[in-house]
Amino acid sequence: MKKKRSGNSDGARWLSNVKSLVFVLLGVVSAGFGLKSFLLPNHFIDGGATGISLLLTNITGLPFSLIILVINLPFLVMGYRQFGVSLFGYTLFAIVSLAIAVSIIPYPHVTNDKLLTASFGGFFLGAGIGLAMRGGGVLDGTEILALWLSKRFAASIGDIILLFNIIIFGFAAYVLGIESALYSILTYLVASKAVDFFIEGIEEYTGLTIVSNQHVEEISSLIVNKFGRGITMYKGTKGHGKKGTVHRDTDIIYTVVTRLEVSKIKSEILMVDPDAFVVINSVREIRGGMVKKRPLSIH
């Protein structure tokens, strides 16, 4: 029985990795379309590392594919040190794939209309970022930097990213002009909404409520030891049955993680117990606990 369960676990892990790669590749194709068909030809920028890369492309004339690799390199190193091999691997794969896609895929130039460029360029770029995040990767390294800084200062991830982008768009207004900067801000807003949509409304922090019939200890150990997260255990009662309600005492696990961790931790939980009941909900704000105190180590 033990060997059979190990085989099932290996199969589930392989399937999870394939799904992650598919999400990342879909994200790369979508982001590449938004960049090459809309933003690059019309000299619009976005926020974060992608925005910096677009801005430097406009200023220097160097290929976007080269600049985005150089800009994201320090963030990749930081991601490896802070969050482990898995996030580093998927993120490296995503960013290199995006650079290759923009370089070699013959995306069509769709429009010169500024409003359409801001709207649809932002949408496809945001969709790409969101899909890549669902796969466990990151197309924009400033997310990693914001997570790292939020663990050390009394500021949320959203506040840190907002500060970065104010600086980027302020510089864009100086270099590209006020009108281009305003359209670029619109691009960023559309992209942000698309990201939220494609990762199913996941905010900066996400709460997981887990009910498992026979694997409570294994799941608790997984969350605490592998992911470095704190847990809260509730005593509850389950009720179900076709012939009247059957009540049964059960342990309920609750934990809070960052949005970059949701895909990975959910997959790991379902590998331990495929029948686990997992409820995922957005958390607007947290204070204290282990979310900001211990760096994630994904293996």
C-alpha cells in the first residue's frame, strides 16, 4: 500500500508540474502579445520591472528581450535566496521564455489607437502575469522585491509596488511626455485588474481553511516545516449523509500565505490528501503572525 501511494504521489506531482508549465507558457504568450502587438510599437510602458524595461527600450533603442533579462536578474537572485529553488526555476523559465517570445514570435502590430493600446495591451500583459503566477512563476521581478521588503518594513506589498510605480511613471512623464505617461498609467491599471481576474481574485494575502479526514498531522507538518507558515487548529463538527445528518468531530486547519504561494501549497496539500476540503479566501490585511517573519522555502 505504501508503494502504491508513493506512485500516486509521484504521478500527482508530475501532473502538477505539467499544469504549472502550461500556465506559465500561456502567460508568456499572452504577455508577449500585449507587449509586441500593442505597447512596444506605441512606446507605452507598464509598471514594475516590465515598465522599467519598456522605458529603457524607448530611451536606448536596445532590444526589449535583452533589457528585461538584465533588469530581472537581481530579482531572480533574490527570489532564489529568499523563496527557494521552485519559485526561482519557474520565474527564470518564465522570464527567459518571455524574452524569447518577444524576440522570435511574429506577433502582429494591431493598432496605433492610444486608448485601444492602453486597454488591450494592459489586458493581455496582465493576463500573462496572472497566468504565470497561477503556474507558480513571476514575469515581473518587482513582486519578489516587494515581498522581501514587506517582511522587513511596516508596509504592505501593494504599498511598496505603488511607490515603485510612482517613481517609474514620474520618470516616464519627464522622458516620454505627460500624455504618454497618463496612457501608461491607464495601461498599468488595466493590467492590474487583469492580474487579479486571472488569479481568481487572489489578493496580497490569502487564507486557506483545510479539512482532512485522515491526514491532519501530515498537512500541518507540511505547512509548518516545508512552507514555514503558522497554522491555527480549530475543533469542529462535520455534518453530512443522505439518510439524515451525521455529525462527526474534526480538526480544521487555517493558515495565511502570500498569493505567490497559493498554487504550490494547494498542490502539495492535495498530494497528501486528494479528498481534502480546501477553502481559499482573500485576506485584506494581516498583522503579526508568521507570514512576514519567516521566509518561504519552496523545494
